[in-house]
Amino acid sequence: MLGSIPTTFFFLKPMTSLNLIKIAKMAGVSRSTVSRVINDHPNVSEGVRERVQRIIHDTGFQPNLSARSLRSRRSNIIGLVLPQTMDTLFSDPYFPVLTQGIARACNDYKKTLALFIEGSDKDIGQRVTQEGLLDGFVVQSVKLQESFSKKILNSNIPFVFIGRPDDPRHSFIDVDNIKGGKLAVQHLLNLGYQKIAHITGDLDTNAGKDRLLGYQMVMQELTPGFDENLVCMGDFLEESAYKVVPSLIQKGVDAIFVASDQMARGAIRGLADLGLRVPEDVGIIGFDDLSPAVSANPMLTTIHQPVREFGYKAVEMLLEKLENEDAQAQQVIMDVELIIRDSCGAKQRFIEVERH
């Protein structure tokens, strides 16, 4: 799906001075909703569709497939920049799912998607910001090379970050990672676990730092004598969690909140090597709710983040930015949800409570 996505984007050439933003205001909807109606996208309610179509009809707009492209000299190509190596890109399930959401939006809006892998390309900043190549781009905001960051921030090409960047003045979309950390730890405490450890994500990323912060906030508030030594450093990948499990068991932990599902699988593997069972001996809860969550044994209790959805939304935010380049930066934080499965021992522990 990343290659030959259709490139034609239906815009309307107004027969009056109206533009799509004004049409959107008249209809009480966003510019992207107007575009969805024009492109006959299914993700629009019938009431909204009829209202927008009526305004379009009354104002005399007519479809023009080429006029806007010629006027703006746009390429109808959107870039996706992932700061990963090729190996990491395809071994971490987060990035394929994110890319699916972005590709789906590009397909729905008749845009072509160009993929750039930063870790494998020293000249990526020059290529991404080359004038006339891209209309704009979406960039995963974790661990960007300094030279690349300077290049994109100094360019005139619109972009949207996925993940909260260090500079909040830029448009970005993220999930509530602090809330996710809180939900995970609170759930384990509610089940009666007392010595809860945390294996962090990469602390060079805001996602890793925020999930740790959520853990710390609940533990400091609700557990007397909270021990910061129960925190071990990870990097979101499986092996990092596997390696630190023995040290946590030596500290007598009875549950672990792991900052990604992929690392949670590594933690389960590490516990098995020590002859310990999940959840009978140690409870585990992850974060992401991607394929490792349901393929793990036992299946993971985890924090669900809507990866496809915020990939899709990032493209819509970029298209709105392209339509109105003077608009203020948008910061969108999407919600997370606790998904209870087997690795936390909820069923067994609720049964035990009922028996007592």
C-alpha cells in the first residue's frame, strides 16, 4: 500500500470568492470534512453530508481536477518520515500499524505517500525538504537526528509531528501516555499487588518519560515508602526487558508495568527462564495493544493506544495545514484505554476476593 496510492485529489474551484474553509464554516464542520464529502468518503454522517452538499450546490462550486494543482504547484505527495533503521521498522509492530493508518488516509484523500527511513539515510533532511518534492510530511518525533531536526524546522514545508515534540509550538498528535501509566499501575494496585516495578521505554522519548511519570505519580501517592530502585531502563524492544528481569526478581517484585507490549513479551520470557509463571507468580501489564499483546502467552493485559487512528488523523491535520498555512498549530491528545486479559491475573484475584 505504500507505493502506488492514487494521486488525484478532488478540490473545488469556487465560482465565487468562497474557499473550502468558508464552506466548512458555513456548514459548521472542519475543512477535512468538506474534503471527505467532495471525495465521497464513507466516514461522514448522512446529515453532515447533505448539509455540506447543499451549501456547495447553493454557492455554485464545481469540481476542477487540475486548476488548484496548477495554481499551487503541488505534487499531491505526502511524506512519512520514520527515525528508525530498516531492521527496527519491520521488527517493531508499532510502525507498520502507524503506516497503515497514514496510508489509508492518503488513499482516501487521493494522495501519494512517500516513505523516508531516517536511520538508513544520511541525506534524508535534504531530500525531504527539497522544494517541489512534497506538499508536506508527517514525522515520528522520537530521537530525530539533530541535523535533520534543524533542516525540517528551517524549511517552509508544512509538517505534523506524531508524538509530542520537545517544542510544543509545532502541530502534533499523541496519546495520553501519563494517563496510560496511571491506569496500568492503578489496576495492579486494585488487584492487590504491592511491589510493582516498571521497565521504562526509551527515556530519550517523551512517550517513555510520560509513561514513567504516570507510574511514579500513582506509586508515590498510594504506596508508602515507594522505592525508585523498582524502575529499570528499557528501550521499547523485547531484549531490553528480558535482560533486567532477574534484577527485579531479586528485589521481590510481584508485578511489573512494562512500557510496551513488545518488552512485556521479553519480560514474560525472562520470568519463564527463572521458573516463574505469569500471572501466578508475577503479574504483567503492557502498553500499546498491538499484535504482541494477543500473541503473548498468556495474553497481555495492556493499555490500548489507537495507533491507526492517530496515523489517519495526522494526515488530516496536515491537509488542514496545507489548506490554511496561517492557521495556528494544533495539539491533539487522544485517549487511552485499559484492556484486561490474562497476564495481570484479574480473574484469579477477583475469585480469591469473592471467596474471602
